[in-house]
Amino acid sequence: MEPREGILHLRKGVDELKDQSYFLYRLAPDTLARFLFPLGIYTKQDVKTFARELGLPTADKPESQDFVGGNYSILFNETKPGDIVDETGNVLGRHKGIIHYTIGQRRGVGVSSTGEPYYVLAIIPEKNQVVLSSNSKLFSGGLLGSDSIVHDPALRTAPFRAMVKIRQAHKPAPGTVHIENGTARVIFDEPQRAIAPGQSAVFYDEAGFVLGGCIIEKSVPLES
């Protein structure tokens, strides 16, 4: 955490592989003031070295990535099979439950193609459908987001430039952010792949300060 324009902001950690700022973007300055993040200036390897020097038993403990062993379907009470369709609604096959699919997925979609490989283009919960298409259809020019938050009031009155991260493993991409009545509209400089509704889009400046973010509602098509 550091002040930016006189306002306390969260900042990306030194270790980009372990940085958690994407998940913490909604923390307001007055909330951040009550937190300490002492490991943000160190890499994971630095911390392991410190632990080893102190003789801590966790120094060489294997890392744990998933709190449910990787099979997240056990978190849901029901998985209902449904149709896998193409963009025009033609049924291509059956899925075992929409929770098993994600935007941009290729492996395990359960449908073979005689031409270009199929990728998950969209998931339609109200129809219990998974929509497949080609990889090229996964690229979008921007996104619309709800429940947006920006920590610096000066950024709420006019469009601003930001590096935008659309999922934890995504490399932030430059774009222009417009905020109006809680809705965010982001237009990227270059098309981005697999923008997924329900994920967060987090706004950073060039120095790694977390400016705010929103919940992705839908992607904005590429301009023709």
C-alpha cells in the first residue's frame, strides 16, 4: 500500500506470480488503512529463504493451490446436463453441466470438429447451454461491467487510461475506462481473448497502483 495523489491505494506485489491485488481491488482507502501487507515487497522465494534461515518447518513445505483439490464441482449441489450448440443454435452434442466449462476452453468440450477446433464462446445459464465457435470469435474490443468502483474521485468524472486485467492470470492490457452511474465501459487498445462475464476487470495504472474495477457483464464486439 502506498499513497497515490494523496489517497491510499493498494499496489501490485513484487512477485507477480503470487500477487493478490486482483482479488483485493474493492478494498477502499479507509479499509486499507487498517491492513498490513508485510510480504508485498518480497518474492515467494525470498520468504522461503527467510523461513529457512529462521528454522521454520514450513520453509520447504510444498505449495497448496486449491482448497478443494481442484474438483470444484463438489461445491455445487446439482449439475444438470444440457445442449452444446453452435452460434446459430444447432445442437452439436450434450454437456454434463455448465459448471464444467469456461469461456475460451478447448480441451474437454466433448465435441469434435472436422474443421477449425471448437472453443467455448459463451455459457447461457437460463437455457443451460454451452455455445461453441472458432478461436477467432473469442476476441473482443472491450467490455461492459457493473458494480464498478474507483478509489480516486478525480477518475470518476472523465474517461481515464488504465492497464486492465480481466482474470488473475491475464497480463494487464492498456485501454480506456469510462465510468457512468456505476457502469464501466472499457475499450482496449488491442482485442482481448476470452472476456468472461462474472469475472472481475481490475484497473491499474502504469506504476501498478490499483485504481478500481468492476464485474464483467459482457464483452464488446470488435468494430467491423
